Amino acid sequence: MSHALPLPDLDRLCVHTITTRPWPIEVASERFAKAGVKGITVWRDALTGRDLARTGQLIRDQGLSIVSLCRGGFFPARTAGERTKALDDNRLAIAEAQALGAPLIVLVCGAVPGQPLAESRKQIRDGIAALLPECRAAGVKLAIEPLHPMYADSRSAINTLGQANDLCEALASDCVGVALDVYHVWWDPALEQEIARCGRQNALFAYHVSDWRTPTLDLLNDRGLMGEGCIPLRQLRAWVEATGYRGFNEVEIFSSRCWAQDQSDYLARIIQAYRDYV
Amino acid sequence: MSHALPLPDLDRLCVHTITTRPWPIEVASERFAKAGVKGITVWRDALTGRDLARTGQLIRDQGLSIVSLCRGGFFPARTAGERTKALDDNRLAIAEAQALGAPLIVLVCGAVPGQPLAESRKQIRDGIAALLPECRAAGVKLAIEPLHPMYADSRSAINTLGQANDLCEALASDCVGVALDVYHVWWDPALEQEIARCGRQNALFAYHVSDWRTPTLDLLNDRGLMGEGCIPLRQLRAWVEATGYRGFNEVEIFSSRCWAQDQSDYLARIIQAYRDYV
């Protein structure tokens, strides 16, 4: 097994606004930049009430790259009317990404409790296919994020990298790729081969890091800072970089525990954990 | 898609002692039998302080079949000494199953936080292989239970039915098969084909039912009663029975919520849910 080298510099460090959720985006982008972070992924809730173009400019003026907009998706629904509404929201996200200057939208694909997963998977494929013309026109790409199987009930029927790769292959568009998040996929016995396959498809668009804590006390908001858990981060980055990936390593952590801490201290710990464990 | 028929009778209904955890095993077996349940799977904690042969006889005298003993496994460990201790505990479980009169032991295979999953998987295979002579001598079989990927950190490095099937194939012993629990595998896009493969390998030894609640509030003890969640139970039983499986349908529910209720009322609801949803 080849292992990735440490990351002494921060050139490829991106932090998600949700990671430091208590900070308004203006504060986050200023603090991130001062700390040496080079990229930011913007969650849509952080944009409420803002002028998107001006916010994008403000972020870039700090020297930060806008890596992606989180999130689109949630395509499956019981009725055609609701699915149309979901598509409209995704079209809005594409317009927002374009205005902000984000080249990529991360998709949490969606699921409906009790609706057969096979049906949700079909609706997801159809939903993404319907957005391709708008993506191309706007110059915005889409990244399918396979979500951990513990979210298959209500958040995503796409639960392995293999499924996301299959979907990319079926859609066959250079606008559609994968956002690989270690938290969701680290357990998968097929992970190494599916990362290689994703690379061969030129579909590895984004790479998200955090850690899996033992015990995990909450299904949504108990992710760990890198190094606090059991995910073999160096091994996974080695597999990712073996595909030629040299994009950002994005720190995306949902954690009630961390959100309750002083966010400046927390950012310093994120940076140290990035150097030590990613 | 073919759908299984309803289950108007209880001939194949088994309940795990852990499902009605507040009841001592003597109470559970009496109440199960009176309610028309035909099988019981015994958790080892329910046997504390009991004479095993006498307890087995008491259960059989109620007219109940002892379906399996839960649980062995937890093979991976950091040191050879700890792995030997784990094997010893599994040998004890085999002796307990023989004394009780249980033909099968369910294996939760184990994992060590931070130890590479590939290493844990190898230790699991080696551990099961080491037990085969004792299994054969005792007339006790082993059922590998693939556990949901949310338990890959510390409970099992075997997280899909495909992996369990691979392991059975590698071990190539009629003493080793699979305990399929809907809670752990319902999300898997390869489930239908892997159930069929498990059947072709004559390895489908047990079938456990419960449901997945939305939202799920706890990773361990928030399982749903059948019908309370989103698992397509009739579809899954159809796939299972298409292999020729006609063993027990075992109700295994970890639920702090249900354990806090009157257990007699709860047992009545289990039976109704079995008829309506399994």
C-alpha cells in the first residue's frame, strides 16, 4: 500500500462554511484567509439575504477560491409536481452558483422514506439528466456525493461510490462527477477499486475530509475532526491522488460539539489536524 | 418484482430474548409460547446464572424451538493474546450452544477502531476457520451476520452480504453461513443478487426482521417494530424465500423506547406487526 505524504502547506486546504457554522460567511472568509486557508465551499444557508455576486467578490478579494456550492439534489418525491419543484430548486442553485462564481454544485441526491430505493435511484438519474442543459449554459458542474448507508432512508439513495460511478457512466456528461467524502465511504470494501474507476472516468470532482468517532452519538452532527476517529485518511488520500487528483481537500464537519466551541480556536485545530492527519 | 404473501400463522415466528430485554428468559419463553410464538433466539446475557441444559429443557417444554444463540464473534484485536482470548470466548459459546441445545451461533464479527479494515477482515476469516473443528464436534453451526456500515468502526468489519458470501465461499464449510438481518442490509443495491447467491451457496442460515425509523435517533437502540419504518419487508422476504429458505423469521429489535413499555402489550404488537408487515 502506498501512503500519501503529509501536507505541510495549506495550498489545497478548503473549509466548508458549515464547518464553522456560527460564523457569518463574511467572518468565515476573513478568518479562513487570515489563517492561510485557500479555498471555501459555500453552503446555501450562509447566503441568505446576501447579494450573491458581491459576496463572491468579497470572498475572492480575500484571496480565497470558491470551490463549490452546497447543496443541490433531493430529486426523489412521491408526485411529479414535487419532483418539478425539486428541479426548480436545483435550477435556482445553478443560477446561484453562477452568480457567486462557484464552478461546482454538490448534490445530496435525496430519498423518500418508504419509496423503493430503485424508484428513487431512477428519479435521481432523471433529475440530474434534466439539469444538464442549464449546467452547460451556466458553466457549472454537478458532483454526486454518495452518502453513508445510514442516510438511505431520507437523504440519499446513492450510498456507495460504485453507484455514483455507475450514475456518472450512465449520464456520460463531463458536467457530472463525484464528490467523495471519506465519512460516507471509508467502510466500503470496494473503495480502492472504485476510486481508481472514478479517476479513469475523469469524474473525481471533489474530496471531503472529516473523521468517524467511536462511539458516534448522533447520526447527523457528531462527525470528528481529522485524527479524532478511525478513518485511514492518509491511505484514502493516497488512493485519491493516485488517480491524478490535485484539487482541494475540503474540511466538512457537522458537529454540535465543535459548533459550541470558540470558532477561532477550532479553526486553529482544523489547520493543525489538516497538517497532521489528512 | 414478486412479493411474498402475508403470514397469517405464526409457525415461523421467532423472537429474540433481547427484543423483550426486561423479561428474564423464563418469563420470556412462557409468554412467547402462550402468545403463539414458535421459536426463540437466546442472547447469552439472558443465561447468566442459569444451568444451560435445564434452561434449554425448560424452553423446549414450552413448545418453543431454540433457533440460535447470540452471539459469538469479535475476532479482531490488536494483539495475538487478545485474539486468542476472543477464540476462547467463542469456544465457550459453542459449548454453551451445545448445552442449551441451540444449533446455531450468530457472529458479530468485530472490528477495532483504527485497525485497517482489511486486517480485521483477515483476522475474522482466520478466527472462524480456527473454530470449525469445535463446531463440527459440537454439531453447532456459525452464522456470519453482516452489520450495517455504521458499525464498521467497532462492531464488524463485515458490512455487506457480498462480503459475508465471499467469506463463506473462502471458508467452504457447511458449518458456516449467513444470518441476514434486514436492518443491516436493506439499503444495499446488490441485495437481491447477493441473497440469491447466498441461497446458491446453501448459506442462508437465519433471517432477522425489524424496521428502520425516520429519523433514527440512536445508532444502537432505536430500531423500529416492523411497519414503523421504511424497510420493504415483504420484498426482502420474497427474495429470501425465492432461495428456498423456510426457516424462522426472527424478530430482533434493540429499542430503548420499546423496552420502556409494558412488555406484554409490546409482544402483542410484535405479533400483529409480524402478521401485517413481515
